[in-house]
Amino acid sequence: MSQRPYIVGISGGSASGKTSFLKHLSEALPSGNLCIVSQDNYYRPKDQQLRDENGQINFDLPTSIDRAAFHADMQRLMRGESIRIKEYTFNNASREPRVIEMQPAPLLIMEGLFIFHYTEIREALDLKVYIDARDEVKLERRLKRDRDERGYEHDVVLYQWNNHVMPSYMQFLRPYRDEADIIVTNNSSYDRGLDVLKNHLAMVLSNK
């Protein structure tokens, strides 16, 4: 692939619906035209994570991500190279991590909490999309997701939400909301926002 891909950054608070939104977006576009790189697969090992005043690991800081590797892989895909990374399983011992191979594509999506906060990534984006939802909606979703998918206890999720997730959201994520090109509201449905982005990207593809 010789032509530089069109790069979209998709961010939003924890449990705002980014993963589901991206799944439906991917299904709506022609196969082979979209490459999605998720920040979630670049978490540093637990022994490299910062701990709070109570000794609990805080995974909701920009430093929790291997920022250099994340950016380097974006650059490889921009150059037309493929990449291989190991899936991060959120400390779920029952899940065997997969090796994910990603191929360059005309559309490159960088997804995650700190996409806009990392200057080197933000400045490379052609389009910034912010998935928004009310805080109480996000908390309800996170409680269910972390219980069902990650095996976390209710009290652990609440502790993380109050002490890590929300403070980080207010400092490193929410300030970039108003800089987004598209804000997708997802309190109950993101269908309209999905249609807007899907149609825009279809037009981008038709011009490549």
C-alpha cells in the first residue's frame, strides 16, 4: 500500500461504547479496507504500573500504556507494514492471549482513552471522533462488563471508578471532547452517529 491511510482517532470514557461502536463500523465497511489498533493491547506489565496511595494499581493513567510502542506500530501501518501484537487479557487468567496480526489498510483507526492526549498521535489524525455518554450510564455498563468479562468484584470496580477512572477521565480525556470533529452520543444508541461516520468513510474510500 503506497498511499498514506486516512487516520481516524476514536476516544471516549470507559464504557462509553467504543468497542461495540467499532465492531459495527467494521461490519459496515468493505472487508480489507479498515485496520483498527486498540490502545488496550499496549498496557505495560503489572510490575511497571503506578500504584495509588492505597497500594492499588492505577491502570487509568497515560503512563499505563506503552506509548512508544503504540506510536511506533501506528507509524509502521502508515508505511504499509504489517504488525503483530499480543492481546491484553486484563489479568483474566482464564483467557489465553491471542497474537493479533494487523495488515495496513486505506482506513486506519487508532482507538483508546488517551488517543487525543498523546500529542504525537493526535497530530497525525485526519478525523477525531468522541463517543460520549452520561457518567451514570457508563458506570452501569462498566460494572456489568468488568464482572462478566474480567471477573472483577463489584467493590473493586467501584473503587477503580471513583479513584482512578473518573479522575483520569476529567484530566486526560474530557478536555478534548470539544476538539472532536464528530461527537457521538451513546446513552442508549449510537446508530445515528455510526451512520454519519460510516457514510463519511465510504466517501473517503471512494476517493482513494
